Amino acid sequence: MQRPRRLRRTAALRRLTAEVTVAPANLVQPLFVADGITEPEPVPSMPGVVRHTVDSLVEAVDAAAAAGVGGVMLFGVPRERDATGSAALDPVGILNRGIEAAVTSAAGRLAVMSDLCLDEFTDHGHCGVLDDNGNVDNDRTLACYADLAVVQAGAGADILGLSGMMDGQVGVVRAALDDAGFIDTALLAYTAKYTSAWYGPFREAVDSQLQGDRATYQQDPANRREAVRELLLDLDEGADIVMVKPASTYQDVIADLAAVSDRPVWAYQVSGEYAAIEAAAANGWLDRDALMFESVLGLRRAGADGVLTYWATELAQRLQ
């Protein structure tokens, strides 16, 4: 008789023969930094998550670095918004001040990443500028992204997260960075970012002004092969890392991209995924700590080299 259970008999044997592991360096902590606040503000739909001041952001980055987390991803929450998201381009705007502060706090212990998009900064909540018919103008938006990339790289970001899902965004941003002398700034392409109901709590966190939806530029949840097409385009345009977002309900896509990509594949365990587990655990229906680990392990098993998760720092501390 074959006895696979032999290698499951003890915790030591299970650890020794594990096919996939989770280490602090595999994790990225998303962080929100808000303008016009004097102390951290809790996000009601995301227990344990706050909108940071610049000072508390510094403390959060230091805690993540001390825990061995691989990186932090910064999102800015401005006081004022307009149709073109001009506050995102302000070198002393909230996100760019946050980048500078995070880089100083990290002191090379982790990678500082920034969200390169306009949705937090526009008064309509879309990821780009709109045309006369109210649709996102892809090519005008690309010009904004190019300028935004140079500003964020100038603030010191190690990696720029291209989350807008505009066609051609990776190539345009890469060219802009190279022309400005930022040849070492890396690009994280949100290659397969799906139109999803999992994003709800995030929109509360950044006080999103979204009107309508993003179905015309984010990927259709019904489509799997399309993600590989997006991947090949991003790789050809110069992406250094590619990502799938959301994560838990798109593990097939993670696996597909991991099978093809010659560059790191990441997954973003988004706000709704985090909030769902936190809410169920608060009601006593699920084991929070066990699922925190299992949910991330599942993404690693699917093929994710790195995982953005709101548990990153806590999970890294536990793994230590």
C-alpha cells in the first residue's frame, strides 16, 4: 500500500516537504496616506486599516521593514480633486510627500512602491481624463501618466504600480522614465486588473468619487485568455513585474500568467477579500489567523511570487 500520510505525520515533516512557503519577503503592505488629517483615521470597512498622516506612515513603514516585509505600496488621499487629477502631479502633494517620507524611513530595508493612477485624485473617480462624451480618453491619459511617473520617480519610488489599465501605459511610462534619466525605476504592471465587486472597501479608504463603473477599461471577469494577451503586451513594453488583481477568485489567471511570464508574477489580495475574512472572523464563523495564512499560501501555490495584502506586516511578524 502507498502511504502518502508518512510525510504528514509531524509538523516537522510537513514543514520539510512543503511545496510552497510564505516568507515575509514575499509580502507587500498597501498603505494609505491622507492630506489634511492630524491623526490616523480608521477605515470602517477594513478593521485594522487606517488612513495615515505622513508621520504615522513613517511608523508603519518602519514596522513593515522591521518585520522583513518585502515592500510597501502607497496610495494618496488628497483634500481637493478636479477633472484631471492635477493634485497627483504636485511634487509636494500628499502622495509624493508620502513617497519621500517612506523612502527615508525604509532606508533601503524594503522597496517603496507608489500607485501610478489618477482615480484617487479625480472628481469623477475614473483612472484617467474624460472626453466630451464622459468616456476615459486613453491617449490623453497616457500623457498624464508619463508626467506622473517622472514626479513619483523623482520623489524616490523604487517601483511604480501602473494600475490604470490604459492600453500602452507600460511603454509610454517606460519611455518617459528613460528620457528623464530614471532608468533604474522599475514598473509593476497591473496586467490583469478585473472589474470587480471586491474593491468596495478600498473606495471607502480613498474616498473615491467614482461615477459609473470601469468596465470599459478594466478586464471582464468572464475572460481568462485575454489576460495572457495583456501579459504579452506588458512584457513587450518593458514591465519588470506583472500582477493579477483581485486574487482569490482569479487563481486560474495567476497560474496562467506564471506559466508564461519570464518576470515575477504578483497577486493583490484586495480590500474586499480582506474585509470578508475579517467580518466573518469577527462573527466567530471563521478562524481569522488560520485563514490569513491559508489565503496567502493559496496565492503562492497558484504561482504568485509576491502578494500584496493588508495583513502583510502582521503576517510577517507571525512568520518570524
